[in-house]
Amino acid sequence: MMVKKIIIAFACVLFAALSLYIHAYSEAVSFKNESEQRAVKQAEKKGIVQVTDVYTYRGNDVYVIVTGKDDEGEQWIVWVTEKGKVAAMHRASEGLTKQQALSSVKPYRPKTVISVKLGMEKGIPLWEITYIDEQNRYSFYYARFEDGAFLKRYHLTRGKDV
């Protein structure tokens, strides 16, 4: 009889914890989706008629990056603040391509490239290249979008077992 009560109590606690987790997860996803939808609307107001990509950049501030084409087929990039204000807008041809940005870390001989994505820091549109360096450190390299100028680089030391 006691074992049955313990099992029922455990099941209730597990159900409550799972419900809280699902609720928290759905709230987080909903917030992200709302933020991205706001950014897409702002990009559309600026003339983007075909959105090709939308993602969130988290640096000192949060920006939603929207890439897409105008009605003439020209590729644009729009940096939108978390609150939905357009912070910058550039033709993709005005800056480095993803491949050009990636080539800026070649002198550091990355073992593995994790990501290459657009972002913004202190009002400067940039490329963030994340990679594992020769010393197994998680590394970040920031290059200005317009001309590839070096902005900053830093490393995070990984655990001893890696």
C-alpha cells in the first residue's frame, strides 16, 4: 500500500515538472517566433518581398537578421533590434559574402568551423565566425560586414578531457 502511494506521488511530481518544462519551452519558442515575425514585417516595410532567411543573433544586444530580395531581385540584409526597430539595412553586395568572411580565419588554422553568421555589435554590422582552434578552444572572430576589417577575437578554454 505504501509503495503504491510513493509511486502515485512520484508520478504526480514528474507530471508537474514535465508540464512546467513544456510550458516554459513553448513560451520561449513563442517569444522567438514573435520577435522574428516582427523583424520580417519591418523588412517587408523596407521593400523585402521574398524572405530567404531569418535568425536571431545574441551578442551584447539581440538582433534578428532578415535576408531577402526586393521586387527587382536584389539581395538585402536587414538587422532588426529585439524590439522591432530597423538598426541597419544593406545590399548583400555592399559587404563580404559568407565565404569571404570565413576566409578571414584561415590564418588561425581552425580545426572545425562551427558557424558563420551575421550579427551586430555597437551598431556595426559584422560577421561572427565560430570555430575550434588548434588548441581545442572554442573561438570567436568578428569581422566588419562592409570590408572584413578585424573587430575582435576571443577564445573559451574547453575542459581538460577534450
